[in-house]
Amino acid sequence: MDIATLGGLVGGFALILWGMISGGLGLTPFIDAPSIIIVVGGTFASFFIAYPLSKALGIGGIIGRAFKNPTDDTAGIIAKVLELANTARREGLLALEEAVGNIQDDFLKKGVGLIVDGTDPELVKSILETEMGFVSERHTESKGMLDTLGAFAPAFGMIGTLVGLVLMLQQLDDPSSIGPSMAVALLTTFYGSVLANLIFLPLAKKLEIRNGEEMLVKEIMIEGLLSIQAGENPRIIEEKLKAFLSPKLRSAIAPAGGGDE
Amino acid sequence: MDIATLGGLVGGFALILWGMISGGLGLTPFIDAPSIIIVVGGTFASFFIAYPLSKALGIGGIIGRAFKNPTDDTAGIIAKVLELANTARREGLLALEEAVGNIQDDFLKKGVGLIVDGTDPELVKSILETEMGFVSERHTESKGMLDTLGAFAPAFGMIGTLVGLVLMLQQLDDPSSIGPSMAVALLTTFYGSVLANLIFLPLAKKLEIRNGEEMLVKEIMIEGLLSIQAGENPRIIEEKLKAFLSPKLRSAIAPAGGGDE
Amino acid sequence: MDIATLGGLVGGFALILWGMISGGLGLTPFIDAPSIIIVVGGTFASFFIAYPLSKALGIGGIIGRAFKNPTDDTAGIIAKVLELANTARREGLLALEEAVGNIQDDFLKKGVGLIVDGTDPELVKSILETEMGFVSERHTESKGMLDTLGAFAPAFGMIGTLVGLVLMLQQLDDPSSIGPSMAVALLTTFYGSVLANLIFLPLAKKLEIRNGEEMLVKEIMIEGLLSIQAGENPRIIEEKLKAFLSPKLRSAIAPAGGGDE
Amino acid sequence: MDIATLGGLVGGFALILWGMISGGLGLTPFIDAPSIIIVVGGTFASFFIAYPLSKALGIGGIIGRAFKNPTDDTAGIIAKVLELANTARREGLLALEEAVGNIQDDFLKKGVGLIVDGTDPELVKSILETEMGFVSERHTESKGMLDTLGAFAPAFGMIGTLVGLVLMLQQLDDPSSIGPSMAVALLTTFYGSVLANLIFLPLAKKLEIRNGEEMLVKEIMIEGLLSIQAGENPRIIEEKLKAFLSPKLRSAIAPAGGGDE
Amino acid sequence: MDIATLGGLVGGFALILWGMISGGLGLTPFIDAPSIIIVVGGTFASFFIAYPLSKALGIGGIIGRAFKNPTDDTAGIIAKVLELANTARREGLLALEEAVGNIQDDFLKKGVGLIVDGTDPELVKSILETEMGFVSERHTESKGMLDTLGAFAPAFGMIGTLVGLVLMLQQLDDPSSIGPSMAVALLTTFYGSVLANLIFLPLAKKLEIRNGEEMLVKEIMIEGLLSIQAGENPRIIEEKLKAFLSPKLRSAIAPAGGGDE
């Protein structure tokens, strides 16, 4: 569970609720079911026009992903790659076959499998980079779906407010109703803003950051696998892979054992 | 028929209509023929200035495309390519000539034809990529036309509202008419927003997504055709092409039969 | 004459005028000479700061271009290139020298000239691509000038409205003048919006589309010329060049006559 | 002196002043020292946070550059390069050493110097392109500084207006002061708009255009120098360099004299 | 300590405070604790949703960096590189081993170490460029975090104002409270604008500029190290490295001593 995502959402809504209640009128002036239906419904109506059904229906899973912690652990992956490098150095590339069983990550497993099969290095690189590219493309599309929702929500907020204003302006003869009518009209703009700025857009950003981290891990794996295949010294490999890390993270990695030329 | 496009449009308009009617004044306050004419007419006037006549007149077909289901079926295409690979492997490249007849897709057919003709691999790649590039460019232009409409519609909504406000402000002496006049003035902004956010912009997005899917299919075809021409093992080809798919879709593909080296 | 540009402009203005008049007050409330002067003058003042005098003064010609029909005819150019290819195939590259006289297009003429002179293919490509790149750059700059005008016009519309509002707010003591004063203040915003959305921005878009078409034609010429120089089979050349066209346009091209190896 | 920059600024301000005065209240309602201080001061406060002191202090010189005419004369530079090409052709590369003295442009002088020193062509190209790249980067940074100012000015205009509105709303009990108070509150928005749209943004655009022209001249020089070093025929060099020019400018260049192979 | 950052912040806030106080009502109308809590709290709530916890918590350090002066001194680094070049020229690459101790910069130290170890030039380049790329990516992410804060702050300002307006409109019956209520409602918009335009966005810009400077220094180091490894003449190296500098900075560098071939 990603505590930051959950905490941000809970905290943000708590703050807004507190702001509402502190006005002394309770929550009633802020809740208007038709307004909610128009904003949420209109946003998703446009969303379903914009995306093919099979993709649009996956939005729940996409949002869910932003609440889960990523399983990628950069330092751990580098350690794993260096372990494989040492094994390959000492016992040859074929010895990696046994190691495949212990690898959790599908991408790394696939790469090691290709090496063990004696696939041409150029082809290994091309297959892994193609896969990485398409994973990134799918993530970017997921992020784009949340961005699209974040763009339509305020638009339907404004559309709802325009409907409310037109209704209010046609009934100006009862001055006492002007204020409340206008307040209700503004609610859709309010809902649209909150949906966009507290839910859709921050979640989109989180998916983008996560994708960046995952791609970094995959880049490290590719770099490491190709170095292993090329029979490079594990010490050099360690040097190369650590360049992918921030200085803070580097110290967390134990030096590769062997690697004596 | 793309159910999502149709459903989203119908649902979105139903929601907005419901929001209007729930105000208790019926639809009358929201319908003003001159306002509709100014927004729609002005938007298309600018659209015709922006695009050459031959292209601008094709907007109907472009909008229609977003309502049709794409015929591309990624998994099916990969299966087809693998079938061709197996045929080529067993019976030689020339055996593909007979297979051409069974291919529905023009792009794949053309590619197979080039291979059968013994065209140089570099030239095959260049011809197919040029064609793919131009298909994508035409799609992007189509999407751009809807984006342009989506940008002009709110602009003419605002222009209409300014005209209405000027008229209203010149007749402030009759206070009872202020409300309704202003309501009418706001209608063009409302129409412009709905046109942009419920029609033009979501449709533009759908065309963009569709283009992405089509280009992916074409990339798979090119990759597969070049591998077939290079005489690669169908099992390797399958591995390569599956990298283009999401994990979910991969399982849908039956393993390539032969491919025994 | 580009009918779409003219028709769009005339139609757009007619619609807006009709919207004004249908308010029953005639055109008087919408015409305010000082407002027009401030918006148009201010927009062009900033425009002259933004662009060197020699370029800024060319804006008239740039706008004029959007009203003329392009002379490029993609299908015709392909036919011409294929004709040259057949000539070269049958009679050798030098035979193209006579053909140069019949070529209207300066770019194609120059390319054929370079081939006849026996210029190195790499150099032919480099010279033609450099020229094409700079033509595109000049067109993009022209489009950018209209975009700049389209960005300054609404800005000066708002500046004019702010001036009007300040004047109005200083004279609130005469309530009967508030409405008309505010109406006049809004006029500059209105003028700025119309200038941008009915003139500058659509014209900029048209120039962009035109440039795209012209660059496509030039790409076709370069591809064709290099193929001719390489002595490729006219049938292959035709196949290559047709990849640049949309399927609809392809059927319009008669198959290249000879080309029998 | 760049007449367009100066004329645009003077003309733009004259128009706005005329618009103010034509309201019949003189300039007094438009001048409010604290408002000016807040907008200008706040804009530059953020500007100094955004840029390192040494760069921020150079903003005066950067603005000044937009008022000076560029010294680059594309046609003149091409003529100069062709002259050098002819000299090199007739008397050898070393003969260029004497010509160095007559060259005004530092960049061209440096390039000729490198050639005379017998530097490797690849290195000549790399040194000159690196220098060109960094000149362009510095220019882009200068333009970015004006763009930043152009973004902060309206923001501080709005901040000032919000301050004014809050003050006005707290003193609603004196109705006669509402108008003037609100007028003053709007002044900061007005100042911010004028600063951005009549000064910062157009000046940024001019620097961008100027940079484009200067880079074009430098590209021509590099292309020419490398051709001279490669011993190419001056006629071919002329053909190559003219491709950088618009057709209008090309006729202004006298044909290169010699160049007979 | 970066005086510009601090001075800009202090100056900007002083100006805004002065603008508030000059209204004659003191600071009271501008301070509303709940408004501050909603804007700041909501902005950071969305920020924590957007970024993984480990990164989000680093925002303090990131902001702090914009207040520190960079330690990079371009001219000094060039001098250092030239010194190394002279040493290597006179005494051989291995003599650099002793020089490593005197080098402050980790990046340069690492590069020299690689050279001394006799690492392949291609590998040296690849390792250093990978490291440089990732440093730049981390800086860009830091800048992006401030940009994200700068985008959410005005959004929550608007959300707060909508809450305030709804509350005010529900209590229109007490006219005397309208002004102050509305004033309070506007405060969140005001806070959001100030946070974005005086803090987050200018700081983001400063980090961007700083990253540009740091990357320039790293590029100079890489260029210099590779030239040293290639055994180039220090005079040529100096020429190459100076191309990275603005003309003003170049004169600050003492000519490289030896370098006689």
C-alpha cells in the first residue's frame, strides 16, 4: 500500500471538509446530488468517447496501481545482476540456467533465458528494448487516461455551472433565491476542480514517476545483462550500474565480491 | 459500431438534458436558435479558413470513423504472421505467393508481395515504413482537424456571449429583461463548451488512440515480415512479436507450431 | 483563389453581423472606432517589436498566400517524375537534359539539373534537402507571424477592456451610463477575439497545412530523383512514390509505361 | 538602431495613452505609484529568485540588444565565403592566412584560422558547431529570461488586483468609494498585461528571430568553410550556400567569378 | 548563500506587505488561518499523492539547494583540465594518478581514475555520459516537483475561493457581511498565486538554470578528459573547451602553458 497516495487523498479531503464545516453551515450547502452526477457522469461520458471500451474499463485497475507500492527495488536488482555476473564469470554463461529459477522479475528472467540460449547480443538488446519500450508506452497511455479525466472534469464543472447560471438568471424575480441558486451553480465547478486537482492529476503524476522508476530498473537490467554476456569484469559492471543511481543509493550496495581479472 | 463512442455521446447528452430539466423550467431556456447558429457556424467558418476545402469536406467521414470499430486484431495479425513464417520456413519464401490470396490486410499483402518478388530487405523496410509513416501522418491530420474544431468552438462561444453582453448592457433600463438577456448571452459559451468537451475533443482523442493501435499492428507486421525474409526461426519471431503485446494479450496467442531448427 | 479561405471569412463575418443585428439595436452598439484602433494598433505595435522590419512588412503577402490555391499537384508531380524515370531508363540520364525545359517546378528542375551534371548522389540529396529544409523553415516562420498576431490580439483586447473598465468605474455616479460604458469596454475584448479566432489563427493553420503539402511534394521529388539517379526500375519507383499518397489519390495515377527490366 | 522595435514600443504606448485620454478623465485614473511598484517590483523579485545574480543583472543588456540592428548580412557573408573559396582555389589554403585580416566576423575568422592551421576537417566542424551550439544556447537563455518576465508580470498584476479587491471589499459601507477602489485594484492587472504584451513577450520573440538569423549565418559559414577545406569548386559551393537563402535574397548575390575546373 | 534567491524572496514579500498595509487597514484583512491551511495543506496533499513518499519528503532539501551557491566554477574547471592535460602531455597518462588527490570534483576525479586505469575511451565516455544523464534526470525531477507544487497551489486557491463563495452566497440576507465574506473567499486565491509565483515557480526555474550550468561543466570535463586520453595538444584542448564559454568568460582563462608539439 502506497501510504503517500492514501494519506494525501485522505488529508486533502479532510482539509476541504474542515474548510466547509468551519463556515458554520454544515456540509449541506456543499452537497448537491444532481451536480455530482452531472460532473462525474459527463466526465466519464467524454472519457468513454475518448478511449476504446476495453481500455476505458481498465481505469479502475489503473487508479488502483497508484495505491500499491512498486515492487522494484533498484539496489536489490543491481545486487542480483552483480551476483549473476559473478556466477557467469566463475562458472560460465550456462551456469546462469540454474539461477533463472531464483529470479522474481519476469523481465530479468527473460533476459537471462535469452543469454543462456546463446542468442546474439544484438538480438537480446533489441528484444529487451522493444519490450521495455512497449511497457513504457502502456504506462504512458495509462497516465494519459488520468490526464484526460483531469481535463474533462473541470470542463464539465463549468458546463454544469453554466446550466445553473442560465436557470438562475431566468428566475431573477425572487431575489431571496439568487444567492442559494448561484451557490448551487458554483458547486459543479467546485466538484470538477477537486476531482481534477486532488484525484486525477496527482494520480497521473504518480503513475508517470512510477514508470520512470520502472524504466530505470529495466535499463539497469539490460545494461547489466549485455555486460554479463560480453563477459565484462563484475567490478566494471558494478561501476557502470552504479552510475544509474543517486549518490545516496550507491552506498547501499555491497561491493561485488570476486571479479579479479 | 464502437459502443463506447455512441454510449458516451448519448449518456453525456442525456445527463446534461436531465440537469437542465431538473431545474423545473423545461428545455426552453436552453434553446436559442441564433446562438446555436453563431457557435456552430462560426466554428466551421474558421475551420474552412484553416483547412483546404478537400480536407475540410472530409470531416464527416473522419467523425464517422470514431464510431466504427477498428478491424485490426493484434493477436490475429500475429497469428497470421507466424503462420506465414511457418509456411516460409517449410516451403520457402516463394510459397508465400499462394498465401497472399488469403490475406485481408492490404499492408500485409503488399509486404508479402514485396518479399515474394525478392525485393531487397532494406527496400522492403523502407517502402513499408514510408507507407506506415504517411498513414500515421494522415491520421494525425484527421485528429488535428477535430482538435482545431475543439479549439474554435469555445472561442466562438465566447464571441457570442460578448455580443449578447453588449446588447444587454445597452438596454439596462428594463431591469426585468436583464436576467433573461444575460441567460441567453451565456448560452453560446455553454454550446461552445459542450461541442468541444463532449464531441470534438473526445473524438480527437479516440482517433489518436486508434492510430496508435493501428501503427502498433503495422510495426508488428514489418518486424514479422523482415524476420520471415531473413529466414529466422518462427519461435524467435514469436518471441519478438509478443514483446509488442501487453502480458494479458500474450496468453491469447497459440504457440507457433513448428520452428524446429 | 482558395474558395474555402474566402468563404470561411465571409461566412464567419456574416454570421457575427447577423447575430449583432438580430439583437434589434443595429450595428451601432458594436462599432467604436477608438476600440478598433487600440486593438488593431496595439497588436501590430507588438508585432513590429517582435519581428524585424523586413519580415514584419511581409505580413500582407503572407496573408495573401492563404487566399491563393497551391499550384502543387501531387499526382501530377508523381506522373512527371515517372515520365522522367522512363526517359532516363530508355535513353540514359543525359537525355533528361532536354526534359528540363518542360519542367515547371523550380525545385524539380534544379534536381534534374544536378543529376544531368553528374553530381554525386549524396551531394544531390544534401543540396535538395537543405533547400527543402529552408523552404519549410521560412513557411514555419510565416505561420509563426500569424500565430503571434493571434496571441497579441486577445491580449490587447483585454488591455482595452481594462482601460474602459477603469474609466467606467471612476464615473459610477451616473448609473444610466454604466451599461453603455461597460458595453464599450467589452468591445475591445470582442474585437480581439474575432481577429484571433476568425482571421489570424485559422490563416496560420492554413499556412501550416499548405507547408505540409508542399514538403510532401518535395519529399516525393527527392525520393524520385535519387531513384532515377540510382537507375532503379520505374515500376519500383512508382511503388515507392505511391506510398506517399493516400489510397484515394493512388488510383488517380496511371501505371508507369515501360520499366521492363 | 532597430526602428521596428522602437517604433512598435512608441506606437503601442501612444495608442494606449490616447485610449486613456479619450475617456475624458485625463491620465490621473491610470497612474497609481504603489500599483506600479508592486507589479514591477514583484515581477523582478521573482525574476531574481529564478535566475542567478550574474545572469539576472544582464537583463538590461539583453533588452538593449533587441534595439540594435544585427550586423549579420547573409548575402554579404556568402559573398565573402565565395571570395575566400576563389582565393583558396587559385592560391591554395595557405593563401587564406592573409585574408584573415580582412574578416570582420570573429566566427568566420576563427574558422579560417583553423583551416590555415591544417586542422582535421572533422575537428574544424566539431569546434565550430560546438561554438555555434553554445552561442545559440546563450541566446535561448536570454530569450527565456524575457519570457519569464512576461509570465510573472501578469501574475503579479493579478496578485496586486487581489490585494486591492480584498481592501475594497472590507470597506463596502462607503458606496461612493467602491468604483474608484475597484478601478485602482484593476490597475495592477492592466500594468502587468501591458508589461508582458507590449514589452517582455515581443522583445523575447525578437531575440528568438534574431538568434535564428544568426544561426543561419553561422551554418552558412560552417558549410562554406568545410567546402573550401575539401577543395570544392566555388560554383558548387555557391549553389550549396544559396540553398540557405530565400529566392528573393538569392538574386542579390553576384555569381562567383572563377571556379573553372 | 545565493543572495539573489534570498533577496528576491525577501523583496517580493516586502513589496506585497507594503501594498497591503498602504491600504490603511493593516494586515488583519489579509490573514486568515483556515485559508492558509486549506491552500498549503491541499497543495501538499496533492503533492504527496503525486510523488512517492521518499521523493516527496526530499522537497525541503530541494528548496534548500536553490538558496545555496553552486560550487561549480566553469573557468576554474577548464584551468584544472588544462593543467591535467599539460601533466599528461609531459609525464604521461599515469602521472595523473598523483593529480587525482588534488581534485575536488567527484565527477572529474572519477573520470581521471578511469583514464589512469587504462579504460577504453569508448567506455570512459559511456560511463561518464550515463552518470551525467542520470544526474540531469534527477535535477529535472527536482525541478518538476516544484513545478507540480506551482500548479497545485493556484488550483487549491481556487477551490478555497469556491468554498468561500458558496458559504457567502448561502448567507446573502445580511448585506453587511457580503463584502468581508467575499474578501475572505478571495484570500485563498491570493495565497495560491503568491505561493506559485513568488516561491515555487521561480525556485523551479532557478534549479533548471543551475542544472544547465552543472551539465555544461560536466560536458566540458568529458570533452577535456577524452581529449587528454587521446593525447591531444593542450593548445587544441584549450581551444575546444573555450568554445563552451561565453566570450566574456573566455578572457578569464590563462593560456595553457606548454603544449609545444
